[in-house]
Amino acid sequence: MTQSNRREPGQERHRGAVTLRRQAIPTSTADQRLLDSRARADWKTRDAWRALRILSEFVEGFDTLADLPPAVSVFGSARSKPDSSECQLAEALGAALARAGYAVITGGGPGVMEAANRGASEAGGLSVGLGIELPFEQGINDWVDLAIDFRYFFARKTMFVKYAQAFVVLPGGFGTMDELFEALTLVQTGKVTRFPVVLMGVAYWQGLLDWLRDTMAGEGKIGPVDLELICITDDVAAAVRHIVEAEAALSSEQEAVREDAVARTAADQQAAADEAER
């Protein structure tokens, strides 16, 4: 084959056992095809079958991550440069979390995500990447030890929360904001308990926090206590300590609940025994 006839590798997309390259890569994503379907015929004939594919993503995620050690999900911009302050912070954070015994979960992409994965991997920790099918293919970064590619955002988002003890959010865009406010909503509504949410990059987040306090809380849309759900710091050690202490407090609460249940059971059994002797 001559040099002029040789085909360039081009982009590559993986769907389970299937690999797509070049013209075989569809121009739309599974999420887009699901949410952009307007015709009622699509709802009747296609969406019911899509439910099986969606179920398979949950099954694969649950099965793959079931044996994961305690983990922390780290979010931030895919557009951040390796020498940016947030990437340097993310790499130090990933290493510190690994040394504290946590696996690090990211979206598996470049930028802040890659930096956190690298820090965890180089420190000897488990580095996890939960990728997503996008029109502009990013791929899983080279520092991920365990990777899952998802078609549907909502299946992927469940894994970020279910298998993490905390969220750490570094500077990012819409996707980062989405993960941040979903976590805050889940904690505020009691869907998850004792789930630390840490913002790193004080200068980046300060304007948002001022608006939450002065406008959102000021107008009564959230309560003052809701602002206490957020820990903000630029200190990696303080961020990790906040997560460790929250986990210890939750463990203590759970142990107290178990001890109370055992005591109540013993008291009920003793009361039944005393009644039987009468």
C-alpha cells in the first residue's frame, strides 16, 4: 500500500464489545436520540427497547463497582491545561486521597479529571474513570485503572453518587455545576446522608457562594443551614480531613443505631421471657 492510500486511524468509539472508527461513528449519541425523539411512533416502538439497554448499563455499573473500596468522586473541567493551578491541585488531591485509603472516581476525561486520576495512580491508589458517549470524543485518560463507558448520563450519575463517600469539585463548567448541584440537592433532601461536598479553588467559587448567600438564601429560596452543606478550601489536607471526619461521624452514628437496636431486641426478649414465667 502506498503512503497516499494509507488510512489515518482517526477517532475511535467503544460500545461494549463493539469498536467504531471513522465513518462508522454515528453523528448523534444515545442520550440525544432518547431525549430528542419527538414522534409518538418512536415512543411506542423504540423507547421500550431502550429500557433494556438502560437496564444493562445499571447492571454493568453495579457489577463492576460492587467491590470498590471507599471512594471519592472528583469533578472539574476537561478543558483545564496540565500546568493550570486547578490541575496541580487535582493531582495533589488525588494523591492525598489515595494515601488516605480512598479510590478516586472521575469522569475519566482530560484536564482536571486526568490530573486527579494521575495523582491517585502514582500514589498507589485505585483510579476509576466513568466515561460518557459524547459527540466530541474524549476517551478515557491513560491514568485510569478501571473504566466504564456509559451511553446515558443518568446511569453514570448514579454511579458517581452510589460508590462515593464524598464529592470534591474543582473549577469547571456546566457539567461540573450539574454534578455539584445534584449532590447538594440529594443531601438537602435527605436522599444521601453525611455526604461531604468540598469545593476547591476559593477564588473561582467565591462569586457563586456570594450569590447563594446574598440572593438565593437572602430571598428565602434556600435556608441558611443549606449553605453549611458546602466546605470550601484550597488546602488539600483540610479537604481530605473533612471527608475522613464525616465518614467517621457516620460510622459512629451507624454503630450507635446498631447498639440501640441490639439493646431494644434484648429488652424485648427479656420482657417476653418474664411474661412467660408468670
